[in-house]
Amino acid sequence: MLGEILVDVTLAENPTQTRAEEIEHIRLAVRQLCAGYGEEYWLDMDRTLGYPTEFVAELTQAGFLGVLIPEEYGGSGLGVLEAAAVMEEVCRSGAHAGVCHAQMYVMGSVLRHGSDAQKKEFLPKIAAGELRLQSFGVTEPTTGTNTTSLKTTAKKTGDGYVINGQKVWISRIQHSDLMVLLARTTDQDKVAKKTEGLSAFLIDVKAAEGNGLEIRPIESMINHHSCELFFDDLEIPADNLLGEEGRGFKVVLDGMNAERILIAAECVGDGRYFIDKATAYANERNVFDRPIGMNQGVQFPIARCYTEVEAASLMVEKAANLFDTGLPCGAEANMAKMLASEASWKAGDVCMQTHGGFAFAKEYHIERKFRETRLYQIAPISTNLILSYVAEHVLGMPRSY
């Protein structure tokens, strides 16, 4: 695993090595791995709606997707700062980290809220790549981000639960063995707080499909492997419950800060990818007998994007450090995600403009990354909801929704 083959090795060579130096070793190792999967590989995945099984398997075997799993369960026992470095480098290489990023943070629900038996059974297998836990079953077509009003139910039976309802935009479910599902176990009108009455469950996807679970892929503008889920009397055993019954909202909420920090890091990677591409093209493309990068109308937008991506990177680092030290980081995680997603989208737009008509040619790969990075102003939380959070929880303004 990563902690054994990379971090521990470098520490043995230099016991005084700083965390920053360790992270640079991780970055280098990720870049080397990603070099074996060039942009043509990702273009082919996009064209065929394929899933990069080989890439995800190699990332897993190298230990990169088990960064946040404690060593006692076969992971590396490192922090979100290291995990963010992994995701950033994956995106900067031209890859699409959306195919695997949830393998890092969804397992946090098991780590923080699972029973000892659940942790011992699942975490080592996730770290080793024997199981994939890559999906949160939360979003519904009629409630969207209004999670506390979700309608999927899990009714208690003698020896388990029966699940009925529908989910939408559930990514990677066809490439996952397990899913964390959020469902209502107590009617909304019978709870004191709207966050109560929801429960989290670990679902064996392969066993459930065809036995009460139907999965329908959604055609979308990016290859994100998203699906609709339909539950029709799906029976699950009682020991699939994750955490306490009625307290599932916290199970899901606890993983959201890590999710937002990691996706912010991906956006930083996307932004740096676009800036690398735009800078190289501006230096080599000659029009009117001079490189277009000599024109301030070309160089200034790229330079501005660089400063904005660097600023977003600092917020990602701040949020990750707070998370790793156990301090509150909700505001910082949200702001990092918002700033990074906006910086990457702007950098993508400037990269498109720099390349002109060639940016629309798939062989230049920019239009694919342009589509992919656009998602993160909407998911996993929209920019407007982040602004609402900051206004209410940081600035003390009245709740707006």
C-alpha cells in the first residue's frame, strides 16, 4: 500500500522529512502512474462511455485510493491534505477523477459510524480493491438538495428493512459493490427535527439488483456514469444499518466536508491543466509572424486565471489542514469548493478562447475537460447553496431557505 511502498520508504531514507516533502513524493508518484494513461485513453473512455477499470485498479493497488483508510484496516492512514494532492494530480494529468474520487470519501461513513464488525469486514477489502464503495444514494428527483424531505422509505420488518422509492444522479453505481443509501425510517411529521427520522444503510449492489433494485443509466454531457435507481420492496438485513436508526443524516453529512475538499482539489488540478495547455499553446502558436502569447489580450486572461487557481489552492490547503486536525471546517470546505470550481471553469473558458477553433476539436482534449469541470459548480453542492451557508453560518444573516 501507499504508506508502505512510498511514504514509509521516504521517511526511512530521511527521518526529518517534512509533510510537504512527503506530499511532493506522492504527487510525483501519481504523475508517473497517470503518465501510463494518456489523454487518448480518456478520450476513448469519453467516446465509448467506458469505465477506466485498469486505471482505477492501478490507483487502488498503488494505495492512492486508500489514503484515508487507517493502517489497521490496510490503508495508508494519511490525511485529507495527502488525498487532495492525489486528486489534484489525477486531474492535472488530463484524467477524469470523477470515476474514482468517491472511493476515498464514501468509506468515511463506515469508518466514523460503522460497527466494529462492519469496519473489520469492509474497510480492508476496500483498501485492497476487493470491494468498491463508490456511491452515495441520497439525491431524489423531487427533493434535490432538500435532503431532509427525501421520500425513499425503509420500513422495519421482523429481521430487516424493506426499501421503496427512487434516487437520481447516483454515480458509479454500476461500478460499485456497495452503496451508502439514505432513506426515511420515521415519517417526517413524526419527528421533532427535520434532520431526524432518516437512516443510512450499506447496500450490497450486486445482490440487490434484480431483487428490488433497478438501475437505469442517464445520458448526460459528461461520462460520469450516473444513474436513476428504483427500489421496489428491496429487502435488506437489519445489520445493514450504518450508525443509529433515525440518525442517518449525520452519517451522510460527516462525509461532505471531505468530499468538498477533495473535489475542490480536483478543480485546482483542472485549472492547472487548462493553464498549462493555454500557456503552451500561446507560446507556440504564431499568427501575424509572432506568438499569440505576446499579445496582452491573450496573456493577461491566462495570468489572471493562474492567480485565481493559486488562491483557490490555498483555501483547499487551509480546509484540508483544519479537517486533518479535527477542527471545524464546514465554511472553509464550502468556500474551497466554490472558489476552485469557479477558477477551473474560468480557466477552461480562457483555454478554449486561447485555442480558438481548435479548442472544439476532440483531438485537443480541451472540450472534454471543459465539460467535466463545469459539473462542479452544480455538484455535489451548488454555488448558491454555498453562498447561503456562508451568509447564515459565517455572517449571521437570516436563513434564506
